[in-house]
Amino acid sequence: MASTEKVDPEQGKEAPPSPKPISGPSSATCTAEATCFKVDVALRVLLFASTVAAIVVLVTSKQTVRAPLPLSAKFNHSPAFIYFLVALSIAGLYSLVTTIGSISVILKPEYSSKFLLYYAIFDVLILGLVASATGTAGGVAYVGLKGNDHVRWQKVCSTFDKFCQHLAGSLAVSLFASVLLVLLIWLSVFSIHKKIPK
């Protein structure tokens, strides 16, 4: 015998999920992005400090020895070291400007996408400049340390030991600055990648 009761079609069904409000990025994304820019600021401050330290050590690399004739060695006696100084100065100024930019992005996050793209591009350019200058100065410093018998270039670090120690210190700090630039590039690319919708 069939039941004469009417079945309510709405009964037994699950309530449809409430629509998610359309809004900007979630708080988790904003927090992660703010953290990325805080790390960016810290790395850029370190970059500024390392370039300034390398410049100071390079500029103070001078020595005079009393041989039969007084001889002096200064960083500005070599075009490679002058190029090294200019590249470090540009990198230091760049790091100062971009640190201020990163702080402004932390205060106004809506500009983060543009800044990340510009940072990725210009960080690569500055890395190329610093790396080429470090390689150039390092090559000249290596000839000063070891000499070259084939072209009769004498090694000078046995005579100008303090001068060469300063150069080595400046080159080491410059290599550290190059590593910081690589980390900054990775951070920018990673942050851009996280913004791509999946």
C-alpha cells in the first residue's frame, strides 16, 4: 500500500555552502608577503653594510716600503681596482635606495607586485656589475700574489703585504655581497611565483 504522505523535497538535503566573500588577499598571504619584505629589508641592509665595508677596506689599502728607493702601492694605481670601487659604490647606493623602497612596500603593500618585478630585474644587473668587478679585481690581485713568469710580471705581495691583505679582505666582503644579491634575486622570484594564481 502506497503512502499518501508528501515527502518534502528540501528535507534531507545538506545546506549549500555559503559563498566566500570576495575580497583582497587573505591575511595569511599578506602576512607571508610582509615577512618576505622584512627579510628583503634585512638582506638589503646587509648588502649596504658589506659594500660600505668593502669600499672602506679597499680605499685604505695603501702601503709605502723603504727599499733602496721608496715605493708605494695604492688602490688607484690600477684601473681594475678603480672599477671595483665604482661598482661597489653603485651597489651600495642601490641597496640604500631599495631598502627605503622595501620599507615603503611594508607600509603600503598594494605596490608589492611592481616592486618585486623591478627588484628581480635590477638585482640581476647589480649582481652582474659586482661579480664582474670582483672578478676583474681578483684577477689583478692574483697576478700581484703569484706573478706571471711568461710575461715577466713580478709578484708584489711579498713586498706590499699589508696592501695585498686589504685587497683580499675587500674581495672577500665583495663576494659576500654577491651572495646576498643572489639571495635577494631568489627571494623576489619566489615572491612573484607565489602571486601567480594556480
